[in-house]
Amino acid sequence: MDPTMQAGLAAIVGAVMAGGAVLAWHISDRQRHTLPQVEEPVVQAGVAAVLSILRSSAVVVDESDHVLKASAPAYAFGLVRGSTLVVPELLDLVAQVRRDGQIRESELDLPAPDGGTARTLTARVAPLGARLVLALVEDRTREKRVEEVRRDFVANVSHELKTPVGAIKLLAEAVTDASDDPEAVQRFATRMLLESDRLANLVQQIIELSRLQAHDPLETPVMVDLDAAVLTAVDTSAMEAAAKRITVESRGEHGLEVFGSQELIGAAVSNLVANAVTYSGEGSRVVVTTRSEGDQVQVSVVDQGIGIPPEDIDRIFERFYRVDPARHRSTGGTGLGLAIVKHVAATHGGDIAVWSVQGQGSTFTLTLPRNPQPGQGRTTTPVEVVVPRGTTADDPTTSRTQQEVRR
């Protein structure tokens, strides 16, 4: 072969080898600088489907605490923002579970974002596969509140029952010691009767309130005649009103009806009237007014009593709460009357509101859904004044009895 051709072939082979070497170096360098592909963790389709139908707040995070899956309640409670778990206590639980693989449970208090009542949450955190962690969070705020209410109710009932029971025991001992003094026996026996009545009234109201708080539906709802409920309420308080020379009047629109329980609505109106008479001064007036407002009926009880301080307005419907605790022994109140009214209103889909000025009096307004059939009521201009029992027509405290002027 010609030496020149040999030299050309050698040059070509050398160039190919050099190019191959350079290409091999570039490929090797690229492989060295390229990060290995890592498989991203994926929530299995079956798991995602189960989490989507849970009422609990469900959150799935990976090893870097990145949220892969979160249910709607988790966002609603503020546990997750975007793809980040924002509750530090829950993040700590996730870290502990990731570290040792043990299932953990804890109770969390989550502040309300608007500064309202904090939520009580129960969190259960468990490993989900090798790299994922699942957190299930339940809202236990209502259950905790109910438990607190139940505990307070039992404590209050125990405290309230001790007073009349203790008084009856002491009076019984006094009667025994004064067996040779007929006047003392009579006096102590009279006090025992009063304390027994107080105890019976308290027990009856506790039973009534417990039944209302059970939220049982009305067994046999009927059309309730508000005129009858008001008349019964006024008649029930007549003797106490007569003793304090209080005039009780009923006014407003007659013939109104609501759908519900005659007994419960009657009890609610009776409690409002009794409360007004109890906390009114001698010689004052209590006015009960009924009227219709669209598809609702309102029963208002106005008194000229001691009124309610502004700081107590929001608490007067609590069980056993009294504006003036020092007076309850003299008035005989149990602190349950307004709580019963509140629950009666709620049971019938209504509401109870109060307006009061301390030292001038109060107005309680019970609002109930009206009878859906129109034309049941007739408009009247009051004037119904109840004569307390035990008075006579010549008594200066006696007014006209049950008069009604109709348009």
C-alpha cells in the first residue's frame, strides 16, 4: 500500500478514536453531574378514596412534611394551608411517629382564627406505608362542652338540693326539741312546709329542664291557645301578686295559636310571669302582651322590677344563675325558670329575648312560630286586668276584671 494512503488511513482512525474518547468523556461527565431520579411517594387510589369520605380531618404527609392529601375539614379547621401542615403540635406528633413508627393519640386545643372559642381536637397519627404518615383529627369541642355542662349541672343540683334538705333536717330537730311548746312547733312546722314546697318545686323544675335538654321531639303537638296559656300563667301568680299588691294585666291580640305543647308553652309563660312578679316591688304592675308579627307570635312580659345589670344580661338564661344571689332565699327562686323558658323556645323553633334597665324594669319577649293557617286571631284592644285572689271589689288594689274592648 502506498505510504501516503497508509498515513491517511492512520489519521482517519486516530481522529475517530479521539472523537470517541471525547464523546465517552462527555457522557461520563454528564452522568456524574446528573442527580439520580427518585420516585415520588404517591397516595394509593384506594386510600385517597377512603379519606375523601371520612368526616374526620385527614392529612397525609411525606418525609419532608409536605401535604400530599388533605380532606376538606382539614382546610376548614385551619390545619392545612396550601401544602403545609401549620399546627406545631400536630407536626411534633408526625415527627414522633415517623421516628419510631408507633401510633400516637393526643388532644389539641386549637385557637379560633377570629378570637372566638377555641376548638378541642383529638388527633390520631399513624404511619401509612414506609414513607408516608396519616393524621386523623376529630373535632371534640361539642362533646367536651356537653360534658362540662353535665358536670356543672350535677354539681349545681347537688348544691341546690342541700339547702332545703338541710333546712328541713334542722327544722325537724327543732320541732323535736320544742315538743312541749305548741307555738314553736306550729312555727317550725310551717317553715318545714315552706321548705318542702321549695324542694318539690326545685325537683320538678330539674326534671322538666332535663327532659327539655334531651331535645326529644314533641310527642303529640297540638294547636296551643295562647289566651289559655296567659290566663293560666296569670292565675298561677295571682296569690303572690296579691301579697305584694302587684297588678297583673294581660293585653294584646287574642285568639292566637301556635303548634306545639300546651303544657310546655304554658310553663314557659308561667315562668316569665312568676319571674316578673317575684322581682317586682310592691304596688307595681306587670303587663303580659300577645301579638302577631308576620308568621310569628310574640308574648311579652313587662315588669317594673329591679332590672338586670348589663354584665348579667348574657347569663340570666343559665341554669341556677341569679342576678342577686342574696335574694333567692327570700324570693324562693330556683334559678331554673328562665333556663326552662329558653329550652321551651328552642324546642318549638322560637326564641327568647330580654330588654332591661337596672332599677327600671325588664321586658322578656317569647317568640314562637305562628299557626300557618291565616285568620286564626282577632285583633283586640286590651283591657284585661286580673284581680288577685284574696282581694275584694272594695279593695283599692282591685281593678276591672277581664274586660275586653273589641274593634
